[in-house]
Amino acid sequence: MTDDGGPTKSGQPVSTERLSPDAVRALYDIHGRDLLAFLSGVLRNSDAAEDVCQITFQRVLESGHEAREETIRGWLFKVAFHEAMAYRRKQVRRHESQLESLDLAEAENLSSRVRVEELVRVEELVRGEEIEQLKQLLAGLPADQQFVVRQRIQEDKTFAAIAEELQVPLGTVLTRMRLAIQKLQKWFGRDGRGK
Amino acid sequence: MSLPVDEQRDWLALQYVLGELSDADREAFEERLADDLAACESVAAASRLVLTVRAAASAKGVPSVGPASTADSRSQTKSAFSAWLSVVVASAAMALLCLFATQTPVNPPSNSDVASVDHAAAELVSLWRSGMDADEGDVDDMDEGLDSSSEDAVPGWMLAAVSLETPGIDGTSEKVQEN
């Protein structure tokens, strides 16, 4: 299912007046958390995700009235994705110009610092009670699946590195991870995606 | 074995969030994100899951498993042994205390023993006093000490061995008459 957020495919009239700040605020309350999670996944940087989320809702204020109410969620994600891509292109250009003026050691230090920033401000997306519930789910996983999950997500090792460490095929590691995530995602569920 | 469509999408989204896709697969998936709401929501769910797992795994209480857990199991064995050893030592100490307690007679002397105890106590006190006279020569002070209610002049072992305040036949306590 696609949504371009454009006016009246079904002939339904679209408002010509801009959305009020209260209406935009209400949209943020409904969709903001999911949008922020989406942007964190795309940009892998919490600061960038917040910046782009803010830009997205600025666009909603400017032109959100042009979207149909029943497809506003799709419109929001579309705008957010396009803004994220624009942000990333700008960052790549800025990063490249910085790297040109640094030596190798400084460049590696800059890259590692950017990675650490991904973990900042987790509490905006993750709630305390969710952490407790997931802790119990993690502890209930089979040992081999739990190990792969911890090594990949907490230790940030690649699947290939984990497979080499365990002396098992890469496909085995991927299967263990997939099965583990299936069980964990049941807790998140499709109902928990802001619908 | 092919996965259901939604599971395939979720798995792809997780790999995308973790940065595990090749450049070509990543570009293809991002083209999909441009106008596929379901794919966007899969990325959102995967992102939140990864962050929550990181937070949960970092928090205390989640036991580590797999090859990295060998050192942990060894330390767990050590602490279990220490706990067992503590229990054994504490039990032995309790047993010794109980044994010591049973050596000490707790039953009050019988009525027929009261008179003999009184006589023995008096003799002991007399002997003590004569001994003190020979050693220190100040009987009056010792008498004062003996006459007073203070127990400083009479050694504790004597008091423990012979009670100067024994229960009477009718249950009332009476003091032993000193000679």
C-alpha cells in the first residue's frame, strides 16, 4: 500500500487552511514516538533523528493540511524519510570535508565518537517498564539465541564475527538471531506500532 | 524455507537498522522506504527493539550465556562453595555452644543439698578470708568488701560455683550466713 499524501484521489475535498499548532501537537502525540524510532533506525544517531523529526513536523505545520486525514501517517513517514535522506547527504558532505583536514588517527576518533552518540537519549524511545519486560524475555531465550542477541546488539559485533568466534556457519548465526527476534517482536507486536 | 511476507520485511528491517545489509541491498530497501508505510513501521519497531535490548542487556540481572559465560560459571561455583563453608562453620559453632551449655548444670539444687551447699559456701568464704589475711593483712578492708553487697572481694568463680543466695525450701531466697 502506498501513499503519496497528495490531494483527492477519491474526490474528497482537502482543507485549504493550515493545521493549527494544537492539531500538529496532537499529531506529534500520536505519531511522534514511532517517527522518532523510524528516524533513529535510518540515521543511527539520536541527535540527527530529533533534528529531522522537528523538521518533519515543521513541514506538517506548513503543508500538513494537504494530506488526507486517513493517510496522514503515511504522509508523515514519507516526509520524514525524505528529510532524513537530505540530512544524511548534508552530513556526508560535512564529514568528508572534516576528514580531509584531519590525519588518520583523528579521523578514526571522529568516526568512533559518532557511533557512541547513537546510544544517547534512549529514554525518549524506551520506557523503564519495557526494559524490565524485555529483560525477562531475554532471559527466557535459549542460550545460543541469547548469546547471539547479546553479542550483536550489546557488543555490536557483526554476524560474521560472531560466526567466526563460535566456529559455526554464518547462516546458523543469522537463523538464531532471526528466531530470537521473532520471539522478542511478539512482545512488541504489530499492535504496538502506534496504530 | 521461505518466510511469511511480514516476517521477511521485519527481518530485513532489523538487518537494515543494524547495518548488516550490503550497499546494494541497503539502497534497494531505502527505495522501498520512500513509499512503503509497512516497511517504515518495521524499521521503527526494529529500531525500538534494538534500543530496548541494549538497555535491558546492559542492566543488571541478565545472566550471560554461551562461550563468554565460562568465567561467570566458575565464579558462581566459588561463591556457592564459600556459602556452603560458611554454613558448615556456623553450624559447628552452634553445636559447640550447645555442648558447652549442656555441661553447665541448670537444674536448681534439691532441698537436701541446700544445707550442705550453705555449709560449703561458708567454709569457702572462711578459707578465702584467711588466705587474704595472710597475703594482704588488711582484714577490715576485706571484711568491708565481704560484708558489702559488692562482689568485688569474692572472685567470680566462687560466686559461680557456690551461690550465696540460694532458694529456700519454701521457694524464697535467703542469704547464706557468713561465719
